[in-house]
Amino acid sequence: MPTIWRNYLAADGQMGRQNACSLEDQFSIEGAWASRSHQPMRAVRLPSFQAVRAAIVASLRHGDATLDGTARALKISGRTLQRHLGRLGTSHSEMLAGIRLKIACRLLVDSSKPLSDIAKFLGYSNASSFSRSFARLMKIQPVVYRRQQRDGKRDPARPRGQPHAIGR
């Protein structure tokens, strides 16, 4: 344990002791502080909103859709990414939820994959947690959403099950 902390801890319980640090410790602390204050801060280039979004999509593909995983991909610290997104009016979890929702909607409509496969692809632990999240955000169950979207893609003038009349 460094001398300064040992002295501080020892002085903490002793009311009569005037100075917890030795003169030598004070100079070493001041010297260390002064040397740090003269070092220029490294400029960090902050990523654009689209770059953060692309990094989150890539991290979903790799199965590491965490704040730290995204920050690593962007070559910045997790805390810097948090502050940057806060200034942009969002958060990593909000962006991740939005991206997952957009991909989920596309997969539900354009594929016949089971919910469990979609959930796994999006990084959910199981189909149930995916369904709860989807229903909370969309106010509709994913299977109902899939059915409604597919029914809406059909020609509204043509009854279900009737083939197109070609050449009429």
C-alpha cells in the first residue's frame, strides 16, 4: 500500500494528528498532479449517428450487442460512447431496441423463419423474451403482426385463395 494511503487511513482514526501525509508524500503528489496537468488531452473523434448504428448492427451479427462491444468496434471507451449518445438524445439500449425492432419486422414479413430463430438472430435468450419485447414496443404480438402484414400485401380486390386472372 502506498505511504499516502497508509498515512491517510492511520490518520482517519486519530483526531490529534495534524498532518496525515509526510512532506515527502505531499511533494510526490503535487509533482504527479502537475505532470498530469501538462499532458495534452488526446482528441477523440466521435462517431456519427450512422456509424454507431452500423456498429450496433455489426455487433448483433457477431453476437456482442453490448455497449462495450459497440464501443470497442468504434475504438472509443464505453463511457465516451454513452456520453456521446446522451448528447445526441439517445442511448445504446434505445438504439439497440430500435434496430432489433426494425430487423424483426422485416424478418417477420419477408421470411417464414420461426420466432425462435428470429429471436436467436436478434440476440434474445428465447422466443418468449423476443415476443414480450416486440409486443411492448409494437403493441401487437409478433405472430399477429406477421399475419396482418402478409394479409395486407395481398391484392385487396382479390379474394383470398383466388389466383390472378391473367389476360382479362
